[in-house]
Amino acid sequence: MAKTNYMRLKGSQNLRLRLLLSTLSSTPIIIDDIRADDTWPGLRPHEISLLRLIERPLIVLGLFGKKPLSIRLKGITNDSKDPSVDTFRSTTLQILKRFGVPAEGLELKIESRGVPPKGGGEVILSVPIVRDSLTAVNWIDEGMVKRIRGVSFSTRVSVQFENTVIHSSRGIFNRLLPDVHIFTDHKAGVQAGNSPGYGVSLVAETTSGCYISADTVVSYARKEETADMEDDEKMDLKPPEDVGVEIASALLGEIEQGGVVDSTHQGLLFLLCAFCPQDVSKIRVGKLSPYGIETLRHIRDFLGVKFAIKPDPSTGTVILKCVGCGLKNLSRKVS
Amino acid sequence: MAAIGEEQSHKAHRSRQAGPKKKGKASKKKKGQNSEDNKNQSQNPKAFAFRSNVKAKRLQSRAVEKEQRKLHIPTIDRSTGDPAPYVVVVQGPPKVGKSLLIKCLVKHYTKHNLPDVRGPITVVSGKQRRVQFVECPNDINAMIDCAKFADLALLLVDGSYGFEMETFEFLNLMQAQGFPRIMGVLTHLDKFKDVKKLRKTKQRLKHRFWTETKEGTKLFYLSGLIHGKYHKREVHNLARFISVMKFPPLSFRGSHPYVLADRFEDITPPEKVQGDKKCDRNVIIYGYLRGCNLKKGTKVHIAGVGDYGLAGITSLADPCPLPSAAKKKGLRDKEKLFYAPMSGVGDLLYDKDAVYININDHFVQFSKGADENGGTASQGKSRDVGVELVKSLQNTKYSIDEKLEKSFINLFGRKLDNLEVDASVAEHQSCKDDEGVGSDEESGDDDMDDPGSSDDDVNVEGNGTMETQADDASDDEQEDLRGNFEEQLEFHNGRIRKKAIFGNEENEADEQVSDEDGGDDDGEDDNGEVDEETSGSDYSEDDETDEDMEDGGMGNAARWRESLLDRTVSRKNTNLMQLVYGTSTSKLAPDMSEQQRSSDDESEDDEFFRPKGEGSKPSQIADSWICTSTFLWKQKFTEGVDNGNVDIRDDETDEATEPKTERNKANEGSFFEKLKEEIELRKQMNLAELNDLDEATRIEIEGFRTGTYVRLEIHAVPYEMVEYFDPCHPILVGGISLGEDNVGYMQAKIKRHRWHKKVLKTRDPIIVSTGWRRYQTTPVYAIEDRNGRHRMLKYTPEHMHCLAMFWGPLSPPKTGIIAVQNLTNNQASFRITATGDILEFNHATKIVKKIKLVGHPCKIYKKTALIKGMFTSDLEIARFEGAQVQTTSKIRGQVKKAAKDVIGGEKSKKGAMSEEGIARCTFEDKILMSDLVFLRAWTQVDVPRFFTPLTTALQPRDRTWKGMKTVAELRRELNLPVPVNKDSVYKPIERKPRKFNPLVIPKSLQAELPFASKPKDIPKQRRKPLESKRAVVIEPHERRTLTLIQHLQRMRHDKEKKRKQKEQEKRKALEAQKAKEELISKKRQREERRDRYREQEKLKKKMRRTAGD
């Protein structure tokens, strides 16, 4: 056999996505120039261990494993950057089910929560394996929002914060829709992790079974980031009323954008479409998020799957079509 | 193994001597004989109605089960449009008439005489069907490959000789590929003079064929030759059968694209070849795409050569198209096309070192001279003087212009690239051009019909050179063209084209890369909108050129990117602008000047640096929501505030009703029907969605469709492939899907073929064929024990499946696998050694074998012993702490620890024991010094990480490929004896009777023992006692007394018995009496109790009442 041909990539972006795609497409990769111009070149501490908490890579990887995956993840469960565990539960898993992932065995159990800077959360993620491959979807009907659900949480702070958040966000939704329920999940003691914080995750469910989510967390930021950029607004946390209004507006913003998933889940949606068998998948998303665009590019590079992208000016959404790469769960043992 | 060279003797089959099987056969025969009688007798239909309920039920369930067993999971057929020609492989042992059959069939279809059968021959056989005939060479490698692409196999058998091994080998090869259709053809039947013998032979062969395949498989008889051809009628019949054949979908082929090359060209620049004859070559392979869609960037495996990336794919006009759909019966003569470039009938003729372009005319066979040094000398036996003359003329011309011609070929490759730019417009024409007809406007495919094209090769070459000039000139024009045909260019772009574009623009691109990299570093995951440069431009040339073109101005932007841009623009126009500002700015018209783009980028960038968790700027949205009218929002929700409840209910009812209707549907049709329907639906949807798109995008998205005629460009192929190219050996190019180019361990379930004479030995190299590949590897055989352990086997079981673990390029589970050991063609024996399929692949093996560690005690305490010789170091002992051990006398024990301190103590005493690896073990009883101690364990077996792909296409075809040799072969070659372990030699076992020493109890101990336990010292008697010498006889008196006593005892026993019986009876009666009385008393007691309770209750009530009052 010839020498291994590596795919050469540059930069630190989308490290997880690249690792995922290279694993599933079994393409060897070399990533150069990771933060070459930075003060501290190379990988950050959190990137050195391959899998961080609540990574979408893991859930997609788990689908194509040899045996069903069950893993206990520790660290930060709710963060202002990545989607929180609640969103993961309410939305991400629902998206997977659309693609023919068996519902049993697919779950996320929150043992305890952890917010930045210290984390201390713990969840158990279990992912089943797909029997053969995913199923292609035709998912362009976004429907209308019929109910809004949500989970708010607070760790090491008073429940009152949650109530205020819920109250203020309900204030916005109630003018549009009566079916709004936001549950509180106050954690205390060991279950509350190591640092104080509170937040909320909202999900809008539409008549056609789409789940659109938005979430936020209020907590002290992690140290290395504060050192980088936010020294002026340091320790300046928002009051809960504003948080409630903001998150409600954020959800409304996501709904406004249209599409069958919200902007944070676009990447995952594209990935799943690309992994489908060689059938046409058709999906509708709102404005393409930068992460989604990046994902699309990587999918093309690794899997050779291109999407036909067509804007739908009447609704301001984008319709994407693709033929999957026909990825099969080859590692599964045939009996 | 004592008998390595000899055949293994098998137990012969013994037919049943008794029992139901024997009876069954006999009675069946009888039944057949007097079926007439039965018919007469069994007129009463009632007699055969079910008499037993159970039997009826059983029969019914059996019928249902049979029906279910017929069903297969429906598979989706993703191919659309005209299917590729079906491959009909004609296979058989040598000298059986394969070529003649193909010639006859081609003659039947096209009315043309085929001079020579080389390579695939495509024929339009009907309005809807094309057929590609391939002759399978008599070589196991070619047979393996042929089985991989055959849709139908015609197995030719010499009727006068009988079946040969090749036929059965081929059957087995096909079985591993999912069993394509087969038809047997018997030839050489004219050698039989005796009609009866002929009939008998036919019958016999047919039945033999059926046992190997299945009852009712078609076997054709070609009875003889007329004018050197088979009977027209028989060929006609055979053709009819071929044309109505239906082909089942095969799973491996359905999921992998593959191309059977019907044209092969070397396009290496001639300067390079002249410089180094053995330089790597660039080749082009033409053929119909089969299997599934082929995407750009797919890797391919060329059978017998290796894995290569595709440097370019282009779809060409079909050289042998189906007739246009018109309402008429049958085919017109003009539509009876056929295409066989390798056979020399098309337009190209292949020789060893050159390709000749041949304007072919069968009626005037002058251009045959071209391949005089080829194999067609036998064709023209009697030549005219004129013909001779023309041929000689032709010959001289070729030799002069040889170099020119070479250059033509090269240019032709380039030319194709350019022409493909406007492929969508004039693909057909381009195809014509490369066939060299040039000015002729008639389609190149029909050229066997037009005798006018007999103008010779000078003309062609002239054309070629002219083309080159035009080529150079048109290079510039190409630039302009690109503007118009940008979409085609994106994927049709040839390699050379791109290189020309590079130059000074490259630097710019690089600069930009660095710029943008610097700018983006902060924003970890979110980099800018269209700055693809950051996402690694180094790895693929495609990208680079894309960027170049974009930077260069416009035009050639990737379509994908373009649409992205479009979208961002439109997005800006529609929702984003509206949402944020409430007014639309019309300054962003969708023209794509560089400046515009950069401004786009900036604005995008602004947006992308927002925190990710929050969809878009929330405060702004909130504002907008407050400011703008709420009705905009309400569109997105199911209801307004006021009538909310009603709507919700509606939703719920909807939800509730939906599944119900679905369920109803499910009940109507069976599960199977539903599945089929679903698949049909999906297929229709795919078609509809893909047909929406324009051609270029469609190809980008789904790849080239099956059935298209494609041109695959492959670079850096070893020169041997060109050097030893033989058109008679088909070239198979198979696509490799994701993950299949990796190397790893595979586990297969295999079974030694029952006709292979020996069992297979672990680690003996075998040649494995799975997927598209053939490679030699060294498997380790194993079998799964009841507890899931994979135990290594030294040899495969004789008649059972076993697991084989081997290293090699991965192929997906469920793929068939064929193992061969011997590739020589001149051996009579059956060459297929094993068959099976892949179970799974793994990156680690877990095969274990037994290991027995033996030691002996060096010191024994009570139940503890120090064991020596079992381990070599203390580290080993640490590994085995707690392991079970056993002595030969079955005393069980356990390994405790390394016996260091004890030895150390002894050491100080003796100063001799200084070795490591002495273990302290405890046993359930004291062991003896003479005992051996065993430790039974399992040890991991390593599977050798070895495989070599078979490069049979890179060597002369008649030479057998040589790979790794087996140990036995090496021994035979080097004349080495089989090493014999002395301990393993069987010897007669001698067991001496064991002598035990007498038990001696010390005097002091004896004194303390109680008398009973004391050994009694009985003095030895000199003479035997009298009792042992004499017999004792009873006296008559004694006898009488004895009988009397016996009688008396007997009487007493009798009396006792009677008394006991009487007593028992009495007791029984008494018990019955007692029971009766008890019953009565119980009854009475109950009555009493009831009365008492009633009284009490009354009293209580009264009390309560009084208390209540």
C-alpha cells in the first residue's frame, strides 16, 4: 500500500467537527498552524483531551459505534456559548429521532449541574447505535409554534432568580401564545456543582414537530476569557428580568428566522443529512449560521457531499438539498 | 500431520439400509409405477379432506411460513434513466467455443462479422436493452474479476468431454458475489455419432448441472457447426433467452460504483516516457458506470493494480445509445449498433505499445493490416495481391508516422479537456472528435454502416495535427468561454488546465490566506463568512483553483460558493434588513464584484462575533418586536391571544386522528407491501428533487448517474499496467466507499470448500478475494467456544464453518469472500480452497490459545509447596497470583506469591538457591515431590499484520503471480525435514506397578495408642489351622433340630402377621369413628359459637344504643 495521504488543514477552528468527520470518513488529517499567531500557540487545555462535555461529535460518533454508548460526562453543563444540557435534551435528541435513530436508549440524564467557571456538573449520555444507516428526511415544513416549554435552573443561588426570569419571559410570550410552561429546576448541595449561576432554556414546539430552542446562562466567566477580552465588563452580571426578556426575545428571533431547527443546530442537521444513505434529504433552515456554513464546507471536504442551497425569499429561509454519502455502520457485528 | 502430501481419505457415503428414508425411496418408486391404479381408486374427494384439526393447523402454518420465506426485504433501486448494458460473461474451459459463441451472438444482433473477440463488446439487443459480451479468459484471477461484474454468465461446457473444474470454480466464485444469473451452454455435441448416447449424455450433464445450481436451471444445447458457426436457430433462441432475462439486485454491487473498461489509453506525455521508459503513467479508462452513482473524489481500485484516486471524471456521449423511443416494432438495421474498441471493430485498435485508429470497414478489410503483428493473422488466409500491396503501404506509413501518431494521442487527451468545457452543448460531437472522424458529420457510432469512411489514416492524422493548432489557439478563447460555462468547468476541469492558470495569482491567494488567518484567530470557531482560505486550502488543488479564480475577478467562482453569496445577499435584502432596520436598503444588488464581496464579509463578520448562545442580538429583536406590529409575529404562532384555546384543541385532535389513519393503512396492506410502497415513494421523491436542479448542480450533488459512459483519468499508474495490458483480460475499476481504503483486522466466517483436498493451516498464506480486491494474507483460524472465547485452531475443521481473522484492506460486513491458494492454470485440482463472508472488522484481535505451564515442587511444607520451573521471573508470578494450579494427581491449588524470603532463608543456609521464579502455592492436600504441577491458562495469539495485493495486471498475463510461500512449500524447495519435537513423539507407555513401603509405626507412638488401634502382633503360624483344611458336614440329628427350629419360627411369623393385620383394621375403624364424631362436634361447636356471638352482638348493639341515647 502507498503511504498514507493526510488531509492538511490549518487553524484552530472547528477542531471537534474536523475530528468527528475525519473519524467517520476515516480520513487521516494533519492540522497545522493552531493559533500560530497567538501569545500561547497550540491547543488550549480544554482541547487536549479529545472529548469535552456535551459534544455533538460524541452523539454522532456514538450512532456509528460497535456497541451502544453510555458515558458519564463531567464538567460544565450550562454555558453561555454552547447549547446547554437542557436544550440538548429537548431539541438535539428530537432532531436525531427524525433521522431514524431508535428512540430507546437515546437519553441524557442530568445528575448534577455545573456552570462556569468551575463546572462540576455531571450527566449520563446514552446513545444507541444505528442498525444500518440513518434515514433521509424531507423536512421543510416548519409549521407554527403550538407550545413553548422551558427549563430554568439555578445553582448555588436563590430560587427567586429563576422565578423572576420565568416571569419576565412569560410576559413576552403570553401576548402570543397561552401554552407556555417553564419548569424550575433548583439544584442544591452536591447537585449544584461548584459555582453559582442560573439560566433558562426554552423550546418552542411547532405543529409539524420541529423544536426550536434558545438558552442562556448567567454566571461568572472563566478566567482565561476574562483575561482576553472582557476586562471592562468584568463581574457585571445581568439582572434576571433582563435575562428573561432577552432569552424570550432570542427564542422569538429564532422562530422569526424560520427553518426547522434553530441556528445552533444547523451544523448537526447538515451533518446528519450528509451521513444519510444515498437518498435526497431536503431541509429548511433559517439564516445560515457561521458554524453551519463552516460545517457545510467541511462536509464537502471530508465526505464529498455538496448541498444544493436555494433561498426562499418569501419566507426568508433557505432550503438545502443533498444526497447523503451513504455512511453505514460498518463496525457493527453482523450476527 | 503425518500425511502432508497425501490425500485425506474420506468416509464414503453409506446409503440407508433400513428406516423411513429407505422406505420412502422405495415407496416413491412404487407410487410412480402404479399411479394409474391410485387414480382409479381415489375418486372420493372426501377421503382427502382434513381429518385432524392439528394436522390442518400445521399444514396451514407451513404454507404461511413458506410464503414468508419467499419474501426478501425490498431494496431501493437508485438507478435512473437507461441502465448500463448488462454484462454477459462467456466462461468456459479452453477450446470450448467461447469466442465463437460471442461472434455468433454479435452476428445475430448486428449482422456483422466480428474478426476477433478482445475486450467487452457492447451490442444493442433490443429497444430497451443493451448487452455487453465479455469473454472470460482461462485464468483464475480473471475469473474472479469476471464473477464480480457479470450480470449473466454463460457457462460453456464441452459436451463431448463433460464438466471441467473451471465451470465449477466459476460457479463458486459467483456464489460469493451474490450469485448473478447463469445459463449453461453445451457445445461440441456434434462429436456424438450415437443419438442415444447423445441423449443420455445430455440428460446426465443436465442433472449434474442442476445438482450444482438448482433444479430447472437452463442448459442450452448447441448441436453443431454450420460453416464454422453455430446453428442460427439455436443462437437465436439463446439470444432470446438473454434478452428476456431479469437481473436481481446484488447488494455489494448496488452500493459500489464500478466500471468495466471497454477502452484504455495511456496519456503520459511522450517526452516523459522517452526520458524514462519506466516512469509512472497517466491512463484513461472508458466504460459504462454501473452499480451506484459515482461522485467526484471517490477512490477506485483497479483490479490487479491497486488503489488510486480519480484525477478526473467526465461523462461522455453514449457510444452505443439505445434507439430513440419511437413506436415501432423491433430494431431497424441502423439502430443495431455495436461498440467494441478493444476488438478493433470500433475505431481504436490496441497493440502493445501503440493505439491505432482504424476507420473500420468490414467489407473492405484493408485496415486490418494495422494489427498484422497482433493476433489476427489467422483471419486472412488467402490474400490478394492488391490487398497485400495496400497492406504493405499501410505498414510503411505507420512506421514513418509513428511518433506523430503518439503525439496525436497525447494531444487528443488535452483536446478532450478543452472540449469538455462545452460538453453540455456538444458532448456528442466531442466524442466524435476523439474517435478521429473529425470532419465527418455522421455519428461515429454508425461508422460500420457507412462505407464512405474508408479514407485512410493519413486523413485522420492530419485532422489530429490540425486540431492541435486549433487547440493552442483556442486556449485563450477558453478563458472567455469559461465565463459562460463556469458551472461545467468546476467539475470538468482537467488537470492540465488548472496548472496553466496558477502562476502569479498563487501568491495573492497565499497572502490572503495569511491575512485572514491573522484576522480570524481570535474568533475560535466563528470565522468569517466566505473566507474559505482559512479552512485549509492546502490539501486539494481544486480548492486552490477555485479561490484563484474568485480572486482573479469573477466568473469561475464555485457554484456552491456563488449560491452562498447569493443567499447572503438575498438574506440581507429580505429578512435581516427588514428585521433590524425596518427598511430595506437596495444597495446590495446581486452582482459580485470583489469590493462588494468584501463589504459583505465585513458586515457578516460583525454579526458573527456575537455570542453564540443567543440567536441574534436579543435586545434589538426585543426592540423590534416592541416597535413593529405584532401581527408579523403572530404568523408564526398557532393562534393569537384571544382564540388560543380553540386552536390548541384543534391541534390535539389533529394529532390524535393522524396516527389512527396511519394505522388503518397499515392494516390494509401487509407490512411487506407498506415497505415496498415506502421505497417507491422515496424513489419518486429522489427523482423529483433531483430533476428540479440543473444538470451541473445535480452531478455535483449526486455524482454521475449509473448508465452514463464515463471517462476516468487516473494518474501515476505503474508502467507495467500499460506494458502488459492485454485487451483479452477485462479491467475492472471499482469504487471504494468511505472507510474501505483503511487497513485492519477482519473477521470472516469461512468454510473449507468440500472439494479442496486438504484442510487449511493457520498462518499459511491464502489469496483472498473480497469486495473488489484480491490480496494475499495470512489468516489465523479460530472457533468460538460456548463462553464466547475465540480459540485458535491450527487447522480449519473439515466440514464446519470457522472464524478466520486476517489483516487486510477492510471490506464491509456481509461481503462474500473467496480464498484461493493456487493460481496456476495447469493444475487439474479444484483451486478454490474456502468460501465465506465477512462478519466484522476490528482494530484488535482477541484470539487465544491454550497454554500449560509446568513446574515441579522444590520444597513441600504441609499444604504449601514451592514450585520451580513454572515461571521464569518474579514479575511473571505477580501476573499469575491467584491462578489455579493442579497436580497430576488432581490436587488443586492456587498460586500465592513469589517465594523470595523463604528462599533467602535457605540461601543463607545452603548458599545455592539464587534463582528467580519460584512460586509459593497452596494446595488442598499435601503434594508429593514426584508430582508435576500444571497451570492452565489462555494466551493471546497475534495475527500477522501482513497482506500483499495481487498485482496480476502488472506482469505478463501468462506468468503466475508469486507471493508468499507456505512453510510446506519452502521446506519442499529447500529440502528441509519437518522438525520433530522429541517429546511429542508417541511411545508405548510403561507403567510399573507401584511399590509401597510397609507402614511402620514408631514404638513411642504405639505405646500411646489405645489397644484397638494398636497393631496386633500375631505370631506367624507354622502350620495352617485345621478349619482351613477340612470341610464341615452337619450331623443328621443336628439337621433335624435345625428344621424344627425353622418350622417353629415360621409359625410364629405367621401368627404375628395375622395379629398385625387385625390390629390395623381395628385402628382404621376407630379412626373413621373418631372423624365422624369430630365432625359432629365441630358442627355443634360452630352452632354454639354462632349463638354466642349473636348474643354478644345484640348485647353490644343494645349497649351502643343506650350509650347513644
